[in-house]
Amino acid sequence: MAIALNVFQEQKDLKEKKRHNEGYRLVGNHSAVKICGYCKKSIKGEDVCYKNTFYGIESWRCIQMSPTFFCDHRCVFCWRDIDYVWPKWQGPIDNPNEIVDNAIKAHVELLQGFKGNPKSVEEKLKAMEKPLHFAISLTGEPTMYPRLPEMIDYIKEKGMTAFLVTNGTIPEMVEKLIDHQPTQLYISVYGTNKEMHQRTANPITKDAWERLQKSLSMMHKFNRNVMRLTLVRGFNFMDPEGYAKLAEKYNPMFIEAKGFAFVGHSQERLEVHNMPYHHEIMEFAKKIEENSSYKVIDSKAESKVALLVKEDFEGRKMNFGGL
């Protein structure tokens, strides 16, 4: 047991050094912050994230973070380094309040260089000092963090939003979150059947598809929820009718159909031709629309993403900017 823990610690130390060089900043023992490219662009007035376009999230006030590096998937399209995966929690469990407070501190510190950038927009420089949004989607699987409900509660107590992205393989935590709801819950779907899901997500656990279905079955219990599709040509960019069927079965408020981006570590596993074009994503989204009660209401070409909404929820495209 001691030898296994030592090996784990050695791997952890090596990965931490590598991630620091890639722009990550460790928060406590197992959390991390990294400045999103759209956060940087927004401060300079160049562009905003699709979450800004769709939901009004102010990109220059958004913290991209995760409460853990651990993950039970090795998705082929992931832009992170997937060599460091662990199917079960290892090591200490940090206090959720400390994670949030230190993530805010680290995020603001990482942005200080923009004060000397002549392209920075003055009003956004001032606003960036007071973040409003947590995008809990940086790396790892956040539902593996045992104290996630407390962390979500604390973020909201501070008057901030919490956008949580999960692969849905820990339905026990998803169930706990029903009473500790994030501002918006995303559940990622990587295929229309088990074989497609296995091929794309490459999960460590054999019953990942079945566990995902259980999480999706609870989606309707969340006030704001999204079925998130990351589409990769040659893997899961097919069968729009199947995605429509899943949506009708589990009834999410929104569907985000997003094309894989050939960036980061994904370039070590895939080729540029695996990346769909935006017009192809729009055609795919239209086919989902034709086979379901959802309709396309928005898109962002730069991110290759389309937003569909359930007809029953039309008009719920809430603006969270500035709260």
C-alpha cells in the first residue's frame, strides 16, 4: 500500500510541474485554475465565450476551474493530458470553502498582467477583479470530489453562478446535487449507444454507459440543465436521430451540439479531419430538430456550437451577466 501511494505521489508531482508550465495553477491538494482563452480575449474586447453568447455569462468575470484532476474517462477528444487518470479518489480532501476562496485569488492573480496590456478594456479590467462565475469544467471529473455539494452551496452563497459539467458516471453525486443545485448542470453525452460511447469516451469503468443513463434520468430534477454533445468525426458525429431520441427520453432543457476542437493534447490522438466544420454542426443540429421537440435557437461559429431548446422551455435563455 505504501509503495502504491509513493508511486501515486511521484506521478502527481511530475504532472503538477507539467501543468504549471501549461498555465494551470494548483489550488490546495487537488484543485486547479487556468485562465480560459475567451476570458483573455474578452478582457481585450476581441471575443467572448459561447456561454456569454447563449446565457450572458461575462467571460471576463468567469473562473475556469476544477476541484480535482482525477477522471474516470480518457476521452479521445480531450485537450487535457489524459495520462493522469485515477478511477477512485486518492489522498486528502480539501475544504470546499478554501478551494473556492483560493481559486478566486489564483484567478485574479493570473490576470494581473492584463493591466499592462494596451489592448485591455478599462471597464473589464476593473470588473475582472470581482469574478461572478465558476465554470467547473477545467479538467478531471468534478463529481469525484466528495464535498462538491458544499462547494456549490458556498459559490452561490457568495452571489456567484456555478456552471457544472459532468460525464454522468457518478449518479450518486448527481442525486446529492438535487438538493444543492448548481446554477446550470451539464451532462455530457458521447454517443447514442454503449459502443459509440465506449469508443469516444474510453471510460475506465465498464458500466459507464449504464451509470450515465441513471444520471440522465435525474436531469429533469435540476432547474437548469443541458445535454452536452461533443462531436468528433469518425467517432460519434453520426446518428442525429439517436441523439434526438435520447433527448426525448430524458427531457433536458437545452442541448448543446459542439464540434471537437483540434487543440492541446487532442492533437496527439486525433487528426484535424476529425474536427467538424460549423456548417456541419448546424446541419446536424437541424436533423436533431427535425426528429424531436427541440429547435435550434442560437449558435456561435467560432466555437462550432449550436444551441437547441425544448419547446416547453422556450424563453428560458436567462441572462446571468452581472447577476
